[in-house]
Amino acid sequence: MRIVAVLLLIIFCFGSNSCQKELSINDIDSNIVKPVTGSFKAKIDGIQFIADKLTGVTRALNTISIVGQSNDGQLIVLRVADSGVHVYTLDINSSVNAGAYSKDNDFAYTTNQGNTSAESFGTLSITSIDAVNKTMSGTCSITVYRQTDSTQKIITEGVFDKIAYTTTPIPPANSSDTFKVKVDGVDFPVYSILGTSVFNKISISASDQAVSKTVGLSFPDDIAPGVYTFTLFGPDYIGQYNVGTSFLIASSGTLTILQHNTTTKRISGTFDFPAEEILGTNMAQLTEGYFSVIYQ
């Protein structure tokens, strides 16, 4: 599968090889979402990009993940198999080394959606890793492609300098949050739970401890109690299931919001949906889903 949806802006599967032939911007590790440290700049189609909202790096589970986000909603994500200080190639044939770009939580452009090396490719050079101060520096240049509309974004002159990194894998779920679901009749082994509100969307996600499986939901942040329908590619109500090297999204199904307290930011509901690869053959049935989560 090469079509990539930006479903959940912040999710836990970024440390795993959870996407085959794509990198989803959903795959940002929650541990790297911090205030701006160091600097991250680039040019996107010749226009200056500055990561003035957040920067972050995680180095865990044999993966290096780098993210920079601007206040105007632009997001650059880079992920590579950890070889330390190294020049990494990002191309259409790589399921691990990949880069992605999105704006306002829209569908992502990536280095491995293209059909040819002219459509999507790139280079990430990690030039310095300071293990004492735990910072990382480097450069990047990528051309990213989006199959939904056959368009490109060219990202050049990317420079990140002394961004703080963490080596801590995902944290366990907060005792006040609950997330349950069955996948093909088997209880999903929830370890971490995350709720976020970004770009007018609430995203709820749960991951197993190995970050090899992730379930996620995304819906408008003004959602009221009621019953809603998942549709392929949303854009309003989206379900997602990542497992191993398969990335599956809801083609139908229902989301029922039971409670949404915008003051305490507590939201609860139930869900069920069939999930499938767009161009693949893998499928899964998610049933008896329930969540009660405080989002940030």
C-alpha cells in the first residue's frame, strides 16, 4: 500500500516498522512531541519553513525519528533505521527509511508513495549525535509525493541543529484512561493510550508495548454525543489499525460518542469497523471498541 492518510497526528507506532511502502505522519512517537529545542529549518517549494511550534527526536527501538512542526500547521517527519551518524537514503523502495510532509492534518506526501525515483526520494544526513547532552544535528533534502492527487512537494536546505532526543520508548497508559477493543475476536493488548487535539481534530490512539500494533480514531474536535459513520479516507471520521508491516484503515463502521466534556477534555465512546489495506489484501475486524480518555 502506498496511499497514506494523515489520520492521527500523534501516535505511538513511529518506533516500529508499522508501515509498508509508506510513512504515515500518524507515526510520530509521543515522546518526541516537546517544546522547541535546537532548530529545524528548510525550504518547502522554495518557501521558508521554521519549526517554531515543536521539534523533537527519539532514538529507540533501533529507529531514529525526527519531527519539526511550524505554527502554521506544516509538519516534516523523518524516520530511519538507526545507524548513528550516517547518510541515509529515502526512496520508494524503503519501508523503514522514509520522510513525510503534511499541512493542517491533510493527507501526507511521502518519499515512498511515488511510482518512480523522480516522483519521491530523498537524503537524510545525521552529522552529529551528542550522547552526553542528548542532542542530534543533521541535514535533509527530500522530494515527497501524494498519490491521492499526484502532486509533489520539494523540501530543500533542511537543517536541524542540536535538537534534544529521548531514548525512552512509549510510556504506559494513565490509570484514568481506558481503551478496549477486539481485533478479529482477540483482545487488543493495550499498553499506551494517547489523546490529542490538533488542527480541529481529536485523535485517540492505543499501542501495545512493542509498538508493533496500534489502533487509532480521529474525528472533529467539536463532536457531540451521537452516532457517526467511518468512511474510507474520512475526512471527518477515521479509524485506523496498524500491525507489523500492514497499515489498514476503516472502510465503514460506526463511532458512537457517549460523552464529550470540553471543559475537562474527557471524551468517551464506542466503535467498531472493518479495516483494510487500500491496495493490499490484509483485513481486520475491530469490534467491541470502547474508550474513555482525557485529550490534551
